[in-house]
Amino acid sequence: MIDTPKDPTSYSFITYGWVLGLAILGGLVSFLRKLREGNTRVFNIIELIGEVTSAAFTGIIVFWILENSGVAPLITAACVGIAGNMGSRGLYLLEQFLKSKFPV
């Protein structure tokens, strides 16, 4: 059996639902940690939206990378949650990694 190459449109809404759910949950945990440490205010809706948005974006990117690499689904799920928790820090680290592999 020949595997057909996947693209972002070949995944179901259910798959994207759990990916976004895990990533956003990771982002919420990050926001709550910042709140507990006193690094943000309780009603800072803009920061919460930013945290959730960057978590979702980072989670999707990590999902695509790991799916393309053939990583097991449970490992992918765990990494998506962790990436969501890392949010913009994860994007920064990914950017640094890619710069080291593909110098301009």
C-alpha cells in the first residue's frame, strides 16, 4: 500500500479539534501560571487572547512537523500540549533552530 502525502487540508475537523484543544489548554495553563506568579493581572483579556492564540498557532505547527516526521500519535499529542504551553517561547526556539539549520 502506498501512502499518499498529507497536506493541511487532509486532516479532519476532529483531528484539528483535539490539536487546538490540547494547544489551547496548554496556553491556558501558561496564563494561569503567570497569574499565580503575579506576572499578569486577572482581567487582562488581551494577554489571555494573545496567550491562547500563540498557543494554538504553535500547537498546529508542532502537529504538522511531527505528523510529517512520522512520530507516534500519543507523542504528538503530548508535544502539542507542551508546545501550546510554551506559546511564543516555543516559536522563538523553533525560529532559532531553523536559523541554525538553514542559515540565510
